[in-house]
Amino acid sequence: MKKSAVFILTLISISVFIFVSAYSQDEMEFVDNSVFENPERVSSVFLHDEHNEKAEVEECNECHHIYEDEKLVEDETSEDQRCSECHEMEASGNMPALMKAYHTNCKGCHLEKKKGPIMCGECHIK
């Protein structure tokens, strides 16, 4: 009896962990800037679901892109990776540095669509 209770409790714990991990980005409130040793500004405020709903972003790969041989791979997404897994602190070849990648992806889209914040203090709110 005791073994089955421990087994069930373990199974429930693992299920909860998987569920929370799978949906953790949905509740993201700040862009992770922990890879920067001395960030110049506070982390950007970012409400993932609210943003995507307002911006009518339907596909994850609109923001979470993958490039192979310097070409965008259609219908592939990097949503399970951190930006810093591909982008380093310094630019390398055609790969922009991490900070530039953030700004190009986010601010670039805002400028293109003429919607959303583009000034530093609009995203990096103290």
C-alpha cells in the first residue's frame, strides 16, 4: 500500500512538473537577461500571451526562428531554446550579437507594423 502511494505521488509530481514546464513561457513576464554580466537596463517587461493576442501572432516561429546555412527554415521554431543558445555576446559572421538580435527581432517588428514600443524605457521599465 505504501509503495503504491509513493508511486502515485511521484507520478503526480512528474506530471505537474511537465505541465508547468510546458506552459511556463505563457506566463513569462520578463525577457531573461541573466546571460548579461552587467546589464545596462532592467529586463524587458513581456507578457507573452497578451502580446501575441494583441499582435495577432499565430505561429511561434514568427519570433522563435531557426536559420540553417544563413537561410530561414520555414515552419521550424526555436521556442524550446533560449536566444543565447545561438546568439553570443559578440556578432559572428552574419549572426548578430545577442542584444542586437533581441532588438532587431522585437523592435524591428514594432517598426515594421508601426505598433508597439520602440523607445528603451517603454520595454525596460524600472
